[in-house]
Amino acid sequence: MNAQTNARTNLSPVAMLHQDITPEGIEYETVRRVIEKISLDYRDQPSLEMLAEEVGESPTGLQKLFSRWAGLSPKAFLQAVTLDHARRLLDEGLPLLETSLEVGMSGPGRLHDLFVTHEAMSPGDYKTRGAGLTIRYGFHISPFGVALIMVTDRGLAGLSFNDAGEERAAFADMSGRWPNATYVEDMGATAPYAARIFDPSRWRADQPLRVVMIGTDFQVRVWEALLKIPMGRACTYSAIAADIGTPKASRAVGAAVGANPLSFVVPCHRALGKSGALTGYHWGLTRKRAILGWEAGRVAR
């Protein structure tokens, strides 16, 4: 057990932490390197040929692989991760609730794209730091690297990302949020969530994804605000602060966004700086760009 957390656990180090769970030829590693190159050099607008050389692929092979993964060509993705694109995501500046209703959401507790229903644990439950709570977890391959999924009997409680070989650190980071919980490795319990979350064909309004939010009252209010931001849009920290009735708390909102334990499902990647800058992301800016680009591909279809 990692010394950073004193969580009780049935952790199986041999089966889970010392085994390479990444299949050969996983697309995300190649895509990640391309996105990293784009992220560093987007002002120079690197060509397909330059990107292909960077990752040791043929231009045609990279074009096909990337387009299959993101729904966009590398060139279109390049355009989607520039600052100008981020600014366009923020252009209309509608209040979050107005925006959610404009795009057909039934209300602030529903996510337009992934169709989420959520509940929050009581402040008293949160203060116990997970005592009496059983959290089942498993690592799964996702479009954005290795995903650590954590569930309770009330629904999805945690989702984080890491690169292959970083599973131990990812588990320590997530379990440290609720150190008094009991952790049980159970990929049978988490696999249905992984299959549902990353497959848009399974995002159905009549079968919403159940999510339980474990945080402070303020954090939960911020995470609920994030759920109102539809795919293909973005919102600033200051707009989120205004939406939850604390217009001067942009910095605190930023901290709550950064503490979001439900990456991708609660779309903290859609929170941007006032200028459109991507700012920080707990699981890395390259991954944030990857998720935004992947979503741009879904919206463009």
C-alpha cells in the first residue's frame, strides 16, 4: 500500500499494479504524442508530414489513425486546440442555466451529452472522509489513456486518467481523497461504467449514468455547474462563480474545478481562463486538449 494514504484496501499489487494493462499498439500513446507536438507548436501550424515524422508513422497512416480516434483530421484538430478556438467556445457568454436549457437539457442536474443524474453525499458523510463507504475500483483502457474508475452502490464516484505504469500514483491520488473508505479491486463492477462512459452510442437519456458526488457543499455546487456546460462549449471560472452565487470566488471555483474527482463525466475540461487559455488540468494539459479535440470531433459529426 502506498504510504501516501492509509486507506483500507484489498489492493492486489501483483495483479493490478505490476502488470502492464496497456495493450500493444494502443492508439492513445501515438495520438498523445501528436497532441503534445500540436500543443507545443500550434503557432507554427505543423504539417501532417511533420507530425507523422514525429511519431514514426506515414502521413497516410497517421491521418487514418487520428481521424478514427478523434473524428477529426490532425489539421482540423490543430485548429480546434488553438487559443482562437477556445475563445470561440466562450463567445456567447450565456448564463450556464440558460445555456443548458438552450441545448435541450431538462435542467441543471442533467448533462446534455452524457446524460447524467447525480446525487451528493451529505456534508456529514463527507467529513468522515469515506468512513463506512465501500469503493470498488478498476483500471480500464480509454480514449485518453488508462482510466481509474471508482464506484459505490449509489453510482460512479471517481474517474481519473494516467499513463501506463502510473497506476499506483493514480490510485494513491484518488484514494487519498476518501482515506477512511474501504477499497475493493473489482473490475467486474467498474467495467460497465467504462463501456458506457467512453462510447457515445451508449449515451442515452432514458438510461442516465448514475453519479454520486463526494465533496464539500461548495465543491458540489461547482461540479453541478460544470454539468451544465454542453459539449462543444466552455465556460470561465468567473462565470461559474457568478452562476453559483459567489461572483468574487473565482479562485475558489478554480480550486474546486481542480479537485473534481469525476474527470470527463463532470466536464472540468470545459472550464477555461477568461482569455480562453486552457489553464491547468489535474491530469495534464495534453489530456485536456485531447478531450476537447475529441469532443469537437463528436460535435462536428
